[in-house]
Amino acid sequence: MINLAVFVSGRGSNLRALFNEFYSKENAPQIKFVVSNKPDCPALAFACEKGIQTLVLSKKSNNQKVTYEELAVILHNNDVRLIVLAGFLKKIPEEFIDKFKGKIINIHPALLPKYGGKGMYGMNVHKAVFESGEKYSGATVHFVDNIYDHGEIILQEKILVENLDSPEEISEAVLRIEHKILPQAVFAVVNQMSEKVGNNE
Ligand code: GRF
């Protein structure tokens, strides 16, 4: 069983999708920590409700909050092997990304490399897709490197959006795809990790 940390900033529907997919399944990855930059977000409340350990990030630590440096130590000490950004809307410091190279993945609500990069998050993405009159949109899960929405793509699925009437409708349709491909992508990465371990034994 591989330990995960899920980073969130908002509503937490992707966190729920992961939880529902993995909870009490044999050999499924385990969500060991839910980490947020927003102490009051619904995603953290959901984690607490389910008895998952939560951590809140801050520039300065106190007895309720941790810095990225402290977080890195906690994750290492608890053998967290994969970090999943599931609607985490804050840029992660380069040093932290370097420490977890190849171990951080992100869900993006568009077909990367289109509609990615700085400022392209949440409804901004769906507005841009709508205004461009795109035939398709979709979701992408990719590895995280030090450039926004740039790392290697793990999984992508597209849907027809040309008949949808607003960015909000696109957002709803894409979210359904996110909930489907994020758990699939986590499984794929975790399986690859287990194979590597197996091959080295
Ligand atoms: C998702 O659309 C995700 O792709 C984006 O932010 C949204 C988060 O939704 N980065 P939720 O918090 O998982 O419900």
C-alpha cells in the first residue's frame, strides 16, 4: 500500500473522488494526509470528517501550521510516496518540488498544453475555452515540474464542448472527467512505482 498526500485549496470534489475510489479497497493507495493553504476550505473539513490527518501550510510555523520545510520532513517520515494536487491553487516553492521530483502530480481542467500556464486555473480556463469556440475540452493529469502546467502528461481525456452554452457548463462537464481520470492516473503512477520497487528486489 502506497501512502499519498493530497493537496487542496477549495471545495474538494476531486479529493472526494479519490477517497471514494480508494477507501477500504485492498491494495489501494492510502490518503495519509490532506494538506491545504486554506484552513477553512470545505476539502479540509471533508478530510477531518473522514478521520484523515490534515496539515495547513503557512510561511511561519506555529502549533497549528507547518512550513514547506516542515511538511517535507513529515511526508518523508511517514513514507508518503506520491503527492496529488487536487485543486491546489498556490504555487509550490521550487525547493519543495525538487525534493519530491517525479512524485507530484496535478489535475488540470483543460487539454494541456493548451489553456495552461500562469493565471490559467478554475473558471479562467473554461472562459478561455468557451471564448475561443473550442470543439473539445477535457482534463489532464501530469507530473509537476518547476514550470506551470508543463510536466509530462500521465493521462488526458477529452469531451465535446461545442454544444455547451457557457463556461459554467463546460466546467461541470470537465469536472466529471476529472473525477474519473484522477483516480485512474494515481493508480497508474502507483503501479509503476510498485513495479520499479519489484524490479529492484
Ligand atoms: C478543479 O477543476 C481542478 O482541476 C482545478 O480546481 C478545481 C478544484 O475542484 N485546479 P475541487 O476542489 O476538486 O472540487
